Amino acid sequence: MDPIRKALQTLLDGSPLADTRRTLTFEEFLTQLRERPSCLIRSVHQLFHDMVRHHVGDGHDEYPDDPESISFIDYDFTSLLVEDSNQPFHADRILANRLVNLAEGFRGGAQQNKVYVFNGPPGSGKSIFLNNLLHKFEMYCNSSSGCRYETVWQLDRAALGDDPARDPTEQLASLLGERKTSRLLRDLASGRGAATPHGTIEVPCPSHDSPILMIPRDQRAEFFDELFQNDEFKWNLSGGKEYEWVFRNEPCTICTSLFRALLERVKDPATIFRMIHARPYRFSRRLGEGVTVYNPGDRSPRQNAHTNAELQRQINELLRDSQAVRYVFSRYARTNNGVFALMDLKGYNKDRLHELHNIVSDGVHKVEELEERVDSLFLAVMNPEDDKNIRGFQSLKDRIEFININYVLDSKTEVAIYENIFGRHIHEAFLPRVLENFARAIIASRLSEKSPAMLDWIDDPRKYRLFCDDNLLLLKMYIYTGLIPSWLDEEDRKNFTARRRRKIIAEAETEGRKGFSGRDAIDIFQDLYGLYARDRQLITMDTLIHFFVKGQPELGKKLPKGFLDALRNQYNYQTLQEVKESLYYYNEEQISRDLQNYLFALNYELGTTAVCPYTGDRLEIDEPFLAGIEDRLLGPDVKEGRRREFRDETQRAYTSRTLTQEIMVEGKPVTSTELYQELRERYVFHLKEKVLEPFLSNANFRRALKDLGTDDFRTYDAKIQTDVRYLIANLCDHFGYNESAAREVCLYVIDHNLAEEFAG
Ligand SMILES: [Zn+2]
């Protein structure tokens, strides 16, 4: 073998496509078809649905048992639109549900004659969206899960009574010994598969017709009935709307005329089917096979009809007829069963859209005098301002389905965008929840100020003034993020019906088309972060408000009136609850000790000393010891007589029931007894009222917080040191703070006097 051929052979043998690209005989194809029919019989719409599901899965429902659920689900679009992309696109929950619904509609196969237009304002990332989507579509179609087959004819010269040696060019090529090499080169250049066996002419179907369409239409039902088992697929195939095309569609004019001409010649269908082969339908956006994307500036070639003079000549010669088969097709053929996309509806794409109109309304168009059938997924993106290019063409508009790609409306996705651009470490520069609140401020600029749907649901928004603004925008953002806040009262929760939910989500169609765009938001975030993210200094709620009010007041003016105040109010309230609960967690242990010691001590004379067997504490049992705990059980203002009475009642209950019955007979630990539980409830009730007082009014406590982590901290008395450490540890364990953030938030609560602000 000469070195060039040898080198080429290594290239081909090592090609990753070598195996998956294998061309099958029609019989082999049928074997495959029987094994996985739902995979190989798929229209491009079904394929699109499967591709979305392949990446997105079934999603996650936070409230699976909610009877009023409208299936507004948390779908993860990362794999489809973020991973392996040049520029990630983040779909918020609203868009994610919109896209899944669209894909579900495609599966049903009912409304396919449409152009699907993704309509989004500047800076919404709609072009990135379409590019990423098409990239994944192309990859899916070329993968084993997305693979479908297309028809390629291998016209057998011998079977057609033709002697290859008669062909002067073939003869010449074989004399020169270069036939294989030049064919390999040609195949490589055109991205085609392995070389054709000697003595055949390869005629690929330019419309990428599925080989099943080669079965004569009137025989298909019977044929599939024989081929497939009586299973679910067969049932769907025979009755499902999504499979109507299988029985209705004719192959392209080239395949049709080829079939007819061959039949005339050989008179034997079996011989013809031996010439029909199936090869994987390979998508290539760059080559315009399976997927084509036109930009507004792309001119179309004047000549719409494509031909292949060399192939035409060979066919004519083989059939000895120059009219039987006309190898002519349009550019739409190359994306038949694929995707035809327009990037923006202006410039030359305006004309293309009008041309598409005829194709989508009739399903066919003329190529010279031939009618070419086109089944493609027609997609486009457009700016709302380009609406003028379709306005006035009502019949065209009827054929367009708009899918809104608006600015992000859910705070979780908005934060994910910042993370993606600036890195996950940005969280470290913010106190917990402050970054989310920045995102909420950005989103607020995109919402309509008044929401009829929200007001229809909650008629008195003021009752939620601790958590929400008067326009209920914050509540709406929770809903757009898929959450039903726990602070809603019972009645509103009950009235949050499926009908109301649909109305609220429907409002999102018209929101996110004004306010800060995706690009704006990134710039604004960069300003905030660049200005205030410093070593050992966290961005607090104060920083955030200052930024919008004083730092960049022109930005603050774009937010709905009163929104920032409401945001701060909600933050303050939640933060106070966190600090309170963290103090309370600490007390839980103390409560348990106090109660066990108290129950034990009641049985001793005042003035004695004893070791409590429950806690191991050595107790000095005297009046101040018992009274100190009773203050917590009865409140500090209790009368002396009631105190005595309570002590006696409790002691009697302890000896008659708790100790003798529950602990000794039933074997319960003291903390599981009824009496203990009763006392605990009393203790917690009085404690919660007063939980912050001793800490917040103590100036030493504040100073100790400030000095935490320095040598000075050890100079405080032991009780304060312990309290501070417990508080900080609980904030870290239960609310996601780190130590410096926890310290910062405690100081925030003390310095803003929040306990007093929200008292009563
Ligand atoms: Zn065809």
C-alpha cells in the first residue's frame, strides 16, 4: 500500500464515527426498528420533546400532595442551556415551565404547522438561548439516544443489468487505481460515510426521508401490523395523533420517482428494497444538514433549486432515461425532519419568514415544477420592536406561536446568574439573604406595580406588612420561585386555589419586559460588589439600601415606591427571628437542666444539699434556687400564695404519678413524662416573651460580640463568653451563617434595636 492510502486508512479506521455511522440494509434497519420503534419512528417535533426531557427530566415538585397544584414545577435546565455552552443561558422557573409545556405540546403532534417565535426584549439573552438549544439538539440527534435513520439508495448496476465497465469514467478510475482514494477523499470532505461498494451508485435522499416512508403508503398499516408485537407502541402507532404522519406522508419526489422507475425496470419490489439502505441522519449546523440558522444579514442564493449534475448524469445513464428521476431539491429539503431557524426577524430574515408562511400553511412548496413537502421545526427569535415586520399579515400571525423570553423573574435564578459570572465565592461577601434581596430589588423593577391577580386573592395586604410590601410584589416573587411562604394565614393558604395560581402565573407573560435587563443587572451587581466587597467587611442590608438610595439614586428610582423599605422590613423581621431562635436553642438545654433539677429538689427540705441523679448537678436547695426557676414557670409577677400552692401541687404530682407510675413502672425517662412536658411548655412560653432582654440590654454583651475572636474576648466574665459562643454557634448551625457573618448580624439586631421595633 502506498503511504497516502495507508495514512488515509488509519484515519478512517480510527474515526469515532466508523461504527455508529454504519449504513444498514433495509432488512437490518427493520430488525432495529422492531427492537426500538419509538426511538426510530420520531418526527422532529417528537425528537425535540425527547431531547428536552432527556436533559431536563421530570423536575421536582415541592408540594406533591397539594390538591390545588397547577404543576408549576422546578425543572433543572442546567444540562440543556448552561453546561458545555460558550455563554450560559439561565431559564427561570416560569420560562422553564413554558418550555416544558411547549415540548409536551410537540409530543402530542397536534399543532405542527407553525413557526415558533421566541420573543424577548433586548438583553434577555434570547439569541444565546436559541444557540444553546440548537447546539444541544444537534448533539442529541447525533447521539445514540437521538439517532434516527434516513434513506440512501444504493443502485445496484448488476441488478439493473448494467455493466460498470461500460462507464468510461469508472473504467478510467479503476485503471488509474485511484478510485477508492479519490472517493474516500470526497467522502471525507462531504462528511459522508464509508465508501460505496463497487458497482453501485449511491443516491442519498436530500430530504432525509425516513426509510419507513419507502414502504408504499397503502401497505404500511398492514406491514407494521406484521412487524410489531401487540404492545403499547403498536397501540399508540395505530391510534395516536403523533403518528399520523407515518401513514400519511409520501417520500420526497426523488425517492418516489426512483422507486417507480426501478419498479418499471426490475418488476420486483424485493430487488428494490435490497437497494434501499438506512444510515443515521447526521445533523450539522455548519454544513446546513438537519439544522440551519439564518442571520438577518445572510443573503439567500438566487437559485432556490439545488441539483447534482454528476449524480443526475449517472442516474440518467443507469435508468437509460433522462426524465424518470429529477435530482432537484430546495434548501428546505436539507432541514426536512430537522430544524430551520431565523435569528431575528429583520433584514433578509423578514423575507424568509414570509416565504415560510406558505410552507407552514400548505406543508409543501414548489421547486421548479415539483412539489416539495417540508416537515421541519421552524424556530425564530425576535425583538418585540420587530413586531412591525409581521403586523398587518394576519394570516402569517395566525401561523406564529410566540413564546416569551422575558427577563428573569425568580430570585433563585437571578442569583445563579451572578454566581455563574462572578463565581460562587460572591456569597462570602454578603450577609445571608442580602444577595437574594439584591436580586429581589432587581426583579421588582421588572414587575408591574399593581397585580390584579394578587389583590383578587389577598384583599388586605397590610396584614402582611412584616413580610411584604403593600403591592404584594415580594409575595409574588416567592410564588414565581415556586414557594408558598409559611407566613400566609390559614385562610389565604386555603384560598390559594388552582384558578388563582394560574391567574398569577399568567401575569408573568407581560412582566419582565421592562426594568433592568439581564445585562443591566450584571453591571449593577458589579458596581455594588466592586464598591463594597472588602476583606473582613460584609455587604449588609444597610449597604444594599445605601447603594440604591444614596450611592446610585437613579437606580433606586426605578424600583416601585416603598419596595426597599418593605424589603428591609422583611429582612429585619426574619433576622430578629433567627437571633431569637438561636438564643432559644441555647436555652433548650438549660430548660431541661432546670426542670429536672427542680422536680428532684422539690422532694428535699430547704437548706439541704443533694446531687440530682438526672443531671448529675450538685444542688444547694434553698428558697432562691426554687424561686429562680418558678419565675420562669409562673412569670415574675406571681403572688407568694400561688407560688406555694404551685410548688405543693407539682411535688404531689411528681411523687404520686410521675415517679411512681411513669418512671418506675413504665420505665420512661423523666423528660418524657407528662409533668415534665407541662412544665416545659410553661417555661418556654414565659421565656420566649423575654428571651432577648437580658442580652440586648447588656452593654457588655455587645462589646463581647465585637471582641469575639480577639484576645480581649477572654477578659469578659465566663457567663457572657458562653452565651456569645452559643448564640454564634446556633446561628451557624441553623441559619447558614459563618462566624463573622453571625457576629455581624447580632450587632445589626442590637444596633437597630430590632427587638423593640417588633415588640408586641
Ligand atoms: Zn427522499
